Amino acid sequence: MKIRPNKVQFVTSDSAPLEKARFAVIPVPWEKTTSYGHGTAKGPAAVIDASWQLEFWDEETGTETWKEGIFTAAPVDCSLSEKKFFPYLEDYTERLLRSTRAVPFFIGGEHSVTQGLLPPFQRRHKDLSILHFDAHADLRPEYEGNPRSHASALYPASRATPTVQVGIRSVSHDEKEYVNAGRVRTFLAHAHRDNRALIRKVLASLTDTVYMTIDVDGFDPHVMPATGTPQPGGFGWYEALELFRAVCSRKRIVGADIVEVAPRKADAVTEFNAAKLAYRLMGYLSAGGRRK
């Protein structure tokens, strides 16, 4: 399977071939189990379109990250049935990792896509840990009878791989037994208001090799308002960036996903901020992050 380029390139007008790119952006517009607000299937295209409005020079890192090469793939085929989609996404991700040294940034789509993305990373990196940035624990074994639900996004991976959760401020009765148990370390938002202390604990809890999964509702709604299940009290922009910069500089980031952008007609705040976030994370890795 050849990874096809998209007609639109992420934050660069120059087409960067996959084999030469430092970063790869892969749209995954999957939406099947959203339980409140809808529209995450439109998130990847909106984020990529918004990326054209970014300044290519990053004022914080002092870098022009696009010059290192950013490949944007055509959207992953999400027309398949659920039974076929997740094996397909897992195989797609496996083939992607075999074909490039670029750090992949998957843009969702609902958070359930993380279930299809993580297994190839788990097989490839025996010391892998997961940084899970979210308002919700997403540790239900199943939700409404579906183990592939967005509410179960981290359950399968967390059974085998150390999973560090930040920003969590919504935990169901069904999943509370998995919070701060087994391989899961959960930093509940209300109990960890000191950001610098939190960062120290997060860094100590992660292994050397990290996959980052970022649900935009981990931010406070004033930062990322257009998402399906917003919760009050999340991270501010600079608090989150302080955390991400520390992780990117101290750990080896092998992949990331940014999910649950649900564009709305009222404004383009969330898709622009998600594009800015992706580019800033690339900037952190470009400026001082450890090579994949």
C-alpha cells in the first residue's frame, strides 16, 4: 500500500515526499460512536485547511519547521465497516512506520481511532509509554455495548502499556477501577493544579519512548470550544504547552494523534488552534526534541 499525498500540504506550499519528510500528517476522519456533539469526521480537513493561516516561522521555538519537510497524506479510507476499519487502520499504520522515519501526526476524527493507531507502536517499541491528554479517562472496557467506542479509546492499550493521563476531570463509575491502577497513572485535574509539580510527576511516570494522544477537550473550552463533549476546568494554552514542551524535550516522541475537533459554523477557533498545536509540537521536536 502506497501512502498517497494529499492535494493540500500542511503549513507548507512545497510538497515534501514521505521518504524525505521529518513529519507526516495523516487525516483520519472516522466518526461512528460520538455520543453528544457530532462533526469529528470533518475535523481533519478543517485542521489542514486552517494550517494555511499559520505563520511558518514559530515565534516560540524560533524555527521554520516546515523546512524540515512535512508530508500530508490523503485521508485514511473511513468508508469501511467498523469490523474492517480498525484492522485496516492498524495495517495502514504498520506500513507507514515501515516506509518512513518521519514522526507521524494523526488528525482525527473521534478518539476511538487511537485503538487502531497504537498497536504498531506497541509492537515496535517495547519501552513505549502513552501520554494521554484528555478531559475523560476513556477507560471503559466498552460503552453502549461497543468496545470500539470513543469512551474506550485507551482501554486496550492501557492493559499492556504504561499510560499516563493528564487533564482528566470526568470519570464514569464503570471505569473508576482502572484509574490509578495497573499500568495507568491518572493525574486528576482538580488534584494537580500546580503545573510545574505536575510536569515533574508526568516525566517521572513516562518511559523514555512516548506516544502522545491528545483529545482537544483536555483543554479548557475557551481554548478548544468546538468538540463533542467539552468539560470545564481544562488546561489553558500555555499550561498545556509547558507540559508538552517538557515531554518533547526530555522524551523520544515516536508518534502523536490530535482528535475530537468537531468544526462548527460559528467560528474556526478550534481547528486553527489544533493546527497551531500540531505545528508547535513539531517545532518542539525540531528545535530540541530527541530524534525518532
